[in-house]
Amino acid sequence: MGKDSEKGKYASPEGSHIWEYIICAFIATLAFVFGQMMGWNAPSVVELRARNSTFQMTDEQESTLGASVAIGQSIAPPFGIFIFGSIGSKTGILISAIPLAVSWMVILLAKNITVLIVARIMSGFGVGLSMCVVPMYTGEVLSKHLRGTQGTITIVMYNVGMLFILATGPHFGIQISALIGLILTIAFLVSFWFAPESPYFLVKVGKIEAAEAALEKLRGKTDVTDEIALIKATIEHKGKTLRETNVREKSVSSKKLNAFRQLFTIRGNIKAFGISMTLSIMAHFSGISGLINYCNYIFTDMGSKMDVKNSVTLFGVIQVISGIVTIAIVNRIGRRPILFISAAISSFSLLVIAGYFFLLDHMGLDMKPYYIIPFGTVFIYVMAVNVSAITVPGIIISEIFATDVKSLASCLYAMLGGMMAFISLKAYMFIYKTLDLGQSVPFFIYALMTIICLIPLVRLLPETRGKTFLEIQKKLNA
């Protein structure tokens, strides 16, 4: 036991998961703020483009504003790569939340579109930093039976945050919504200060007693000897096969491999990186980013009889429901089957929506009387894509990387994600408005990209449900 631990305050022989649940609540609060940020564009653009708006915004500025979060997200990871590995994941999360708070403050005070774009880039920068470190932290501090559930709860709260801004944004307006976001972000910064540091990081930097104290606090028990031994073994393993480990022990020079070389020279790390990049491409080219940002245009062009504001709110409700459903099944069915089933459903739904818009926009057919078909399909798609593009990938990324490359891999995942989101969002408006090709072409592209990304995942993706880090690493290196 660590001499820094306070016996009887956090620990008991039987153990308790109270602190793990508290950490889940902290991360859920941060996820809620992320949801607010990501859903901000849909109601805000309506206000910004209103006739009585003090903001003057062109189509190009609207496109840039929609993609500005992705810009910040793509430039943040290089900072995270070189910072978070040396300061610990808890401190990294605290640092990443600061740009989020500043961005809400700037939105609150903004008087023109340029300032709003800068604020949204800052939002994306904070999200990008967080994506580098949050999966690493939660994957290392939570017990294996809580990882999947926590990941899904995080997505649910992300969706709740998005639903909140979609439903209340048109009524509260940009400034009040920003004030709410600012208050929640500051509340997170203050509360998360009291969370324990990752024991994996503490062991890695040689602070064994501090790691034991952190584990006693996290697990609520006085004897954590076995888990400390497992952490040491996992770090020592470093994603290598047993044979590679033996070779490494005989070679002093191999101990000096940095994270970049380990990520791109070790079989298990290469496979994990390929999986993460494929998931990132599928996530952002599956259409969810475009639907979130441009749902007002999509529902209007579809000919929905429901008020657009109500349609957008219903969209947010379906996202929340899909996250809750995933909680019930992700630890029962497993990551692989639920990913493949949901991706197949989302790609089929995209084809149905694309087909409707193709007949409407390019064949000159009056499809508006049948709007209920794509309208209902949109919500089937939202249910499925939230599982295949957001929930399950988030869980998988937190589980498949070896400890010594997790920070780097998470940062590269976030950086590629930002680039893909930027390309996807800018391409949508370019195809839809600049080229005037309508809604069908983007949806056909989304369906095709989802199918293409599924092909390598069938072979590469291991099942991680109920597995320890060491078991997952051995599977990847097999």
C-alpha cells in the first residue's frame, strides 16, 4: 500500500467503486459540454442568418463556421503529443478544458462572424486536446467491467448536451447558450481537480507508492498488490509479443525506442493504429457530421411537414435514445457484432435517403408526398450511426492501444478526425450549394465510404469486451 494513502478514508478490505463512478460523472459533464459545442451550429446559424441579425454571413462563411471546430481539432493533437505524455492524463484533461472555457467566453462577447469563427476554432482545439487524453485516462483508471459502460454513458451525455442546445438554442439565443456552456465548463475544471492521477502514468514515471495510493482511492480497498503487478506487466509488455519481449530484454538499444517508432514498428501497435484510422474515416464520412451541422437544410429540402425546429429537436432525442440502447447491449453482445450490424443499417439508410433526393432533385419527380419515408429513415440512420460511428469506436480506441503509445495514438486519431470532419463538412456545402448537385450526392458518398471502411475492419478488429489490456495486446500481436 502507498504510504500517501489515507487508510479508512477511501479504502476498505472489500473495496468500493465510488470514486470510479465519480470520475464517470466528471467525464460525463465534459461530454455534455462537447455535445453543446458540436450541436451549436444548427440553431445558431438560423439566428445568424435571420433578417434582423446584426451578423452578416455569406455561404462561404457559413461553411467555414460549420467546419471551424474541425480546424481546431486537427491542429490540437501535435501539442498533446508532446505535452500529455510527460505531465499525466489527469493534468492533460484539466489543460484541455481551458480552451473550452475561453471559447464560450469569446462567443458570449462576439460581435462579428470572424470572432465567432475564431471562438469555434478554439472550441475545436479544446476538443482535440481532450480526445488525445480522455480515452487514455478513462481506459487506465476504470475497472475493465466499467470501461464499456462508461464509454457509452459519455456518448449519451454528449448526445444529451447536443439535444439541449438543439432544443433550447432557438429560444435562449447564442449568448445565453454560451453562458450556460461557460458555467458548466468552469464547474468541470473545479471538480475534476480532485480526481486521482492515472496509476499507469505514475508507475511509468517510477512513482510506485503514489500509484498504489491512487489505486486504493479508485478501487476503495487496502490491497491493490495484484493490480499494481498487472500494471507493471502491461507497461513492460509494451504491446509486444512474448518473443519480441524476450528480444527486447536482451537489447539495451531497443529500450530507447520512442513512441513514434513503437507505434509504427510493433505489429500490435500498427494493427491498432490501422483500426483507429479506419474508424475515424468511417465516423466522419458516415454522414453524421453533415447531418448535425446542416440538418436544417436537409429537413427543409426533404419536404417535412413537421416544423424544422421540432424535427431538429427530434433528431437530438433519437441520438440520446440510441446511446441509452447501446448501454444495454454493448457489454452483452460485444464490440465487433454491434459495430458491423449498426454500420450495415446506417449504410442502407443512407442509400434510401440518397435515392429519395436523387428522384426529387435529378429525376424531376414529385416525391414530397412520400417525405415520411426518408424522414423516418433519417432517425433509423441516427440510431445506427451513433453506435457505429461514435459510441463503439470511442470505446474501442480507449482499449486497443498499449500504454506507452496510447497518448500519441489518441492524438493522431483526433488530428485525423479533425481533418476528415473539415473535409466532410466543406465538401458537403461545396457539393450541395456551390455545384448545386442537391442532397443526393453527399448521401451516396457517405453510404459508399461506410461500406469501404467496414471491409478491413472485418479482418483487423479484435473483440475487446471483458478483456484486460494485456489480453487485448496479445490478441493484436497474434
